[in-house]
Amino acid sequence: MAGVTLKTVAKAVGVSPSTVSNAYNKPDQLSVALRERILATAHELGYAGPDAAARALRSGKAGAVGVLFTDKLAYAFSDPYAVGFLAGLAEVAEEFATSLLLMPLSSTDITGGSNAVQQAAIDAAAIFCVPGGHPALEILDNRGIPAVSTDRGDHPSLSWVAIDELEAAAQLGEHLARLGHKEVVVLVDNAQAAGGRPVELTLDEVGYTDCELRIRGLQKSMPDARLRIVSGGHNAIASGRRSAEYVLDSQDRPTAIVGLSDVQALGALEAMKVRGLTPGRDLTLAGFDDIPAAEAVGLTTVRQPIKDKGRAVGRILLDPATTERQLLLPTQLIVRSSSGPAPKR
């Protein structure tokens, strides 16, 4: 029925408009019988409930946290690290009756992604794997939207939940150095190689703060080693496989491959198996994150508390009782069978 409003329902039931509003927004303030009578009458009249957009406008709250990341939307559902992080964040969001709005920022359409952030109806933002300097970050700041990053910031006013990327990678580098590795290839996530041939990068071309710090950590702990940086595209098993194929089929084969994520390392493992190479014997393979699949294949890696990171971001954004705005989480080097002494040449 056209023109049916909250006041129409209130008149039909014989109650005040605020009572009808409570039936939808504060059901605990009404008896079960009265609420059922109001909802039944609304259904008969064709009234679907208060307009969500109007309610958000009146309250000044959208009831949603935006999750910003620079990859395709499918990444949030397929990447084990992203899935774990979002699971932790979702636990806290559910506790505070808040929705999550996934906001993939294209690495090619910067303007489109920035416009989406400008127009998004969100109360806060979780900045997940977004390069420093991306225009979307400035837009959040200009809009006054509270944000928490998974990258460690230097400014005291920034909110973040992170790990000590440099020291975590340095622990892995020390392990490799003790094993005698001096020819190391590092596999990274980078848009330059997306969908095409793997590329070799300089440190300045890596783009992501966490990856840069991990590489610096390896350099710090392996001063006598030669590190090459290779990318086969976005963070995916296929990218790691392409990068490893490029490296393993070259005349300049390393003694160790380090994926800056376990996903990259698992892709490299596929390429090694095809070539009959055994991790830890013919070539050392290591990763980062310690996703569930890492243990199953015996991957040496750096463990970080992925789900706890998501929970902590959610607490800072939504829980008024959380006063800590910067949180450094612990990491642990996990040594498994995929790492071994550098083979003699």
C-alpha cells in the first residue's frame, strides 16, 4: 500500500509512533504480545519497517566498519591470512552489532577506489594491507573517520595493531645464515607482475610497508647474502608458483627461497615438486604467517597471531573500554623440515 508510514501503523494499532519504532529498534521495551500485534498490523498494511538510511541520518551512525585492502574482493574469502584476520574482526563486530563493509581498492583504478571511500557509509575503518600514501587514507582522515591500521605507524596519534616485521624477519634470516645460505630469493606480492611474467624488483619498488620491513630484516641478519626480490603478482599460490618457476629454471638458482607469506611459499613448493626438488635437502623454503597449511607441509615460517590481530583491531575501533591505541603483537620462528643446510656447489 503506497504511502504507508510508521504513523499509519501507529494509528491502526492505537499506539504512539514511538511505540511502533520500539517494536523494530528496541523490542525489549515492549511485551511480546504488543510487539507481535504491531508487526502483524504492519505486515497487513505493507509497511516494511523504518527506513535504514533515514535512521542512520538521524543517529549519525551507519553501523558499519569499512575494511580497506588493495586486492580483488575474492581475496578476502580465499587468502588464509585475510580469512583469519576477518574472522577475528567479525567476532568483535558481532558483539557490538556492527556490520563489516569490504572495500577492495584497485591497484589500477585509484580514483574509483578513492571515490568509494569518500562515499562509504561507515563509522570506522580497518586498514588492512594498504600501501602508505594511498589517497584513500587521506580521505578517511579528512572525513574524520577513526581508523586502525595493521601497519605500525611512527606518529603517536596513529592507531595500529601490528608485529615487529623487521625483527621477525631478522629471526628467520639468522636461521638461514646459520645454515650457510648466501644466495636467497624473496617472493613478494606486487601488482607490477599481476597476470604476467614474474619481475625482479628493487626494495623501493616493493610498495607494501610490511614487505619492505621483512626484506630489511633479512638483509640486517644476512649481511653476507645476496638477496633478490621477485614477484609473480598478487598474493596467491599461483603467483608464488610462477615466481619459483622463473627462479628455479634460471641458471642463477638460489639455495633458499623465502615467501613473504606462506601462500607464496606454498606456490613455490608446487614448483619444486614438479622439478623433483625436496625442501630442506635440495633447497630451503620458508614462509611467513604460519597459516594452517604450513604445518601440514613442514614449512619453516614465522608465526604471527592472525586472528588475535583482527580481534585487537575490532576492540580499538568499537570497544569504549579499550584505551590502548597501539598494540605490538608477538611473533615466533617455527622451524620445520623445509629448511636445511645450504647445498654445496
